[in-house]
Amino acid sequence: MSKTADQIVVGDRITYLAGTPVGMEKLFRNGEVVAYPISDPYTSVLWFPTRPDDAGDDTEPVWVRHDKVVDVASAVE
């Protein structure tokens, strides 16, 4: 991952761990960050509103914790 959590911006594509691991398998999803992240000052968690690739444009975003992001593809290369 070439970006840290505080460098991820709107339009970046992320791969993230969705749900909980089943056995030794992990379920990874891809999506686009659709708005500015929200920081929780009490827990030091940064949340990214993300539209999964299989979701429609009118679908509410999925909130992804910064520690669940495994890869980032920058919107501007």
C-alpha cells in the first residue's frame, strides 16, 4: 500500500477486509471512497465512506475502518 490512511482521498479505490474471517479465509472487497473520511477522536479510528464495486450509485456507502484497508489505488496516478 503506497498511501497511509490519512492520505486516502475521495476517488481513491481501496481493497478492504469485509466482515470477519471464516476459518483461514478472508473476504476482500473493492470499492471507491465517495466522501471525506470521518475521524473518531475518542477511539482514533478513521472511517472511509466507500461504495463497493457491486453497489449501485444510489446505494448508501459502506463505512470502512482504516485498519481494514489492505490496498489503495490512487485516483490520480
